[in-house]
Amino acid sequence: MTQLTGPKSVDAIIIGAGFAGMYALKRLRDDLELSVVAFETASDVGGTWYWNRYPGARCDAESIFYSYSFDPELDQDWTWTERYAAQPDILAYAQRVADRHDLRRDIRFSTTVVAAAWDSTSHIWTVELDSGEHVTARFLIGAAGCLSAVQIPDIDGIEDFAGEVYHTGRWPHEGVDLAGKHVVVIGTGSSGVQLIPVIAEEAASVTVLQRTPNFTIPARNRDYTDEELETTKRTYPILRAESRETFGGAILVPPPGKAFDLTEDERKASLDARWVEGGGAFMFAFEDSLSDLEANEVAADYVRERIRDTVTDSAAAEQLTSMEFPLGTKRLCIGTDYYEAFNRDNVHLVGLRQHPIQRVVPNGVELDGPTVEADVIVFATGYDAITGPLSRIDIRGKDGATLRDKWQQAANAYLGVAVAGFPNLFIITGPGSPSVLTNMISAIEQHVDWIVDYVGQMCSNGVRSTVADATAEQEWMDHVAELAGTTLFPHAASWYTGANVPGKPAAFLPYVAGIPTFRDVCDGVAKDGYRGFIEQR
Ligand code: NA7
């Protein structure tokens, strides 16, 4: 792997070399011809797909769309074999992109940005690395991802555990031998749902400690047929153009209408069809699944019925269907044989609401009630989402105020891209952007393209620095909240709202109106001379 000792001063520093950082590097370096360096904690590119190597890890967006659109030649060269690509395939794709565009020469791997400070006199960021080195740049690009700051709950006694402890988002590269072992899994979000059925094949036992059941829709993952692959490649330019105009950056069959504009038979037919089709498009069974509670409840009850059809143990079925939030308002899980796993003799489900965790003991997890013996504890407990990755870095803007402190009050950003008080800091898919509600790579491309246009104009027009105006930022976040209020999303305490992180301010952070609307807003801001930004020459 290339290890730069590196220049001490560049035009732009990028934090992170996942899909966002890689594309930002390519465009800033190759199109604007800026000097750029990216710092990346991992030893290679790929971000989320570098870290999430747990058994069963795969994307929940369809692979033909979950890829960059900027490289049409690669669309022809690369073949996605499965409908939902597995982690090794997506990582290999990211590595191929890095090779094709010679990105690694400007990425410093195994290097973590620990601090960054803005100097208002020189209009320069100084970035401090974990090596103790300092590098300066005019622009700082936050590309640290939305789901990279792992969240491990603070449970008494964890340091006394005699076995092995893992988090899904930091899975060892060499893999983990679970054969014959007793495994406790804490967490039943997307990661737990993907992991549990796969490790159940190998482990002596898997005890799932479930605090809140989530809704899991079957992925119906399969290999693409030769004909599908041929058609996809032949029509890729059209697919890319059309997906650009869709809400989430992927083409989906539109819903047949609002739930109660359909007859009962039509409602059932739509739900049946989506269930058979599998995947996140289940939310499109009705136009108003995410805006009308009664419509949502029809779809939610349908899923509960399918769970009861599948899980033979009625007590387990009861535990798995006791969701207390509308369908899809916590991120929908897309699984393979998840509910079926609970029919295995070696998989046990324990409800933490009935039996809260007391402490970890050397041989397992002591609950209020039983003690579950374990050789291995797997935390599938998620992330400090969206703001966590940059909040964990000591980023100081004007007047020395930290981003962490600012976001501890309110996780605000203007258009998800800029933060009042932090000049020349551009964030890719920050709070108030469509990000995690859409195909991330489409959201990333939109954001990076917009940022690169702005940086290019600043360079051409002699603008030394730009910063989001605090009023514009607040108005944007008010708008984001108002739009979220027209949906059912705020009904759930989820990582979308920060509810999974103790002390995090509660707010629904993603922008719910989709990428094309968001692009129009961003382009309108640019057209108005970057309305809402304060520039200095
Ligand atoms: P998620 O979706 O945040 O799920 C985390 C799970 O861990 C969820 O079931 C939580 O239960 C559970 N959890 C978290 N803290 C605890 C404690 N202290 N005790 C018991 N259970 C706990 O993370 P994932 O990694 O699965 O998925 C993240 C995203 O990655 C996913 O949405 C996709 O976009 C990809 P809770 O619901 O909070 O009761």
C-alpha cells in the first residue's frame, strides 16, 4: 500500500477514503487540478465496506444502482453478479475504482485525523494526525461517512469477560472462527439481522438479546441472469439517467396508489407482490406508507402475519412482532432467512425488556433473570450516525468553537454540506441531506459535484473563504424538520433521530424529499450566488 510521507501543505484535505472521499479526491484533483491528500484510518479504501466484514454483510440497495455513475466505462467492465452485492464484492469494486483512477497515491492510509483548526487570519485549516504531524490546507472535506462511528453500549463488567468481543462494524479481517462456540448477539438492526442466520450455521448456539424487534423484509437475493446482465450493460446510460431523477437514486416500480384509495383485494395484491419481490421496495406497496399511520399499519400487520407464519415458536413470534413504531420509521431491515433462523434448535431469543442486561460476567451475560453463558459476544449495536464521525474529531472553527460542542446543542448544517462557524469545511452527506434515506452513492455524487463546482468558482473568483450563514443554516434545518413532520419518521426513536446515542440532541437529521428535489435546492442556491453563504476575498 502506498504510504506518503506527504506534503505539509495542500489545497484540500479529505477526511476519509470511502465512496465519498474517493470521489471527492478524484474530482478535486483531476478536474480542478488541486493538490489534495486524503487521510484514512483504514489500511485501504472502501469505508463502510472495508470495516463491515461480519458474516452475511451485504448491501440493502440493489447492486446495479449502488455504484458510481461517473465512470461509464467501469459500468461496462464491472459485473455485479448478485442482486444485493456482498461486502467482499463492494470492497473489490471500491479497490478497482482506486486502481483505475490512481487514487491511492494521494491517500495516506492507517492515518487518523485527530484534530483540525481554522485560522481566520490566514484562512487555512491545520490538521493534526495521529502521528503528531500537521498538514495545512485551504479546504477541509469531511468524508468520514454516516455510519462509521461505532457505538458500543457501556455495560458493567465487559472488561472482565473471558471470551472474545466484537462489533459488527469492526470485524477482524482474518475472520472469526465461531465453530462450536456459544455466541451472544446484542442488537437486531440491519447488521444483526444479516449476521444471525449466517453464524447460526456455524456456532454451537446463538442467543439473540433483542431490545426492540425490527421489521425485516426478505431480500430475495439471487444471482442476476445472463440476460439481465446483458440488458443492464446495454442500457446503463439510460438507467443512470433515469435513476438520477428518482427519489432515492434507484429505479423502483411506483406504488399503485394510496392504501385506502385501493380496495382490500388491491391492497393485499400490492403487499403480496412487494413481499415476493423482496427488498426495501416493500415501502412502496402504498404511496402513503410513510405518511399515513393507518396505511402504514396495514403494511405493518401484513409483515407481522408473515413473521407468525414463519416462526413456529409462538413465544418467539410474539417477541419478534412486538414492534412499537411504524413500519420503516426505523431503517427497514432486509434479510435472508432471518425469521427462519429462530426455528433452529441452536438459536434462542431473549427479550431485554423482560430481562434487562445487568452486567457482563467472565463466562457470559447476566440478565435480570437468567445468565447467558457465552464464548463470544457480538455487538451489533450500531453507530453514532451522521454527526458521530466528525464529532469524534476535535474540529475547531472560527473563535476556537468545536464542531462537537456545536452539534451537541443541535446537529445543524446548511444543505447538509456546510456548517456555520466552520469556514471552508465541506461535509459530504451531513445533517439535513438526503443521505441515508437514499442510495448513498447517488447522494455522495450529487454532494461532491456541488462542492467541487463551488470550490472551483471560489478558486476562479478569488474567494478565500466561505462559511454558512447561521440564519440560513437554522432555516434549512427548520425546513428539514418541517418536512420530516409530514412523514411518520419522527414517530420512532431511531438512529435517524440520534435516539440511540445517550445525550445526543433529538432531531430527525436526513432530508426526506429525495435527491432530485435536493439537487434543485442546491443548484438554486448556487444560481443565486451561493445564497446563505458569507464569502471573504
Ligand atoms: P442499528 O440499526 O442502529 O441497530 C442497533 C441494534 O442494537 C438495535 O437493535 C438496538 O436496539 C440495539 N442496541 C443498541 N444499544 C443497545 C443496548 N444498549 N442494549 C441492547 N440493544 C442495543 O445498527 P446496525 O448496525 O444494525 O445498522 C446500522 C445501519 O447500517 C443500517 O440501518 C443500515 O443502513 C446499514 P434498539 O432498537 O435501540 O432498542
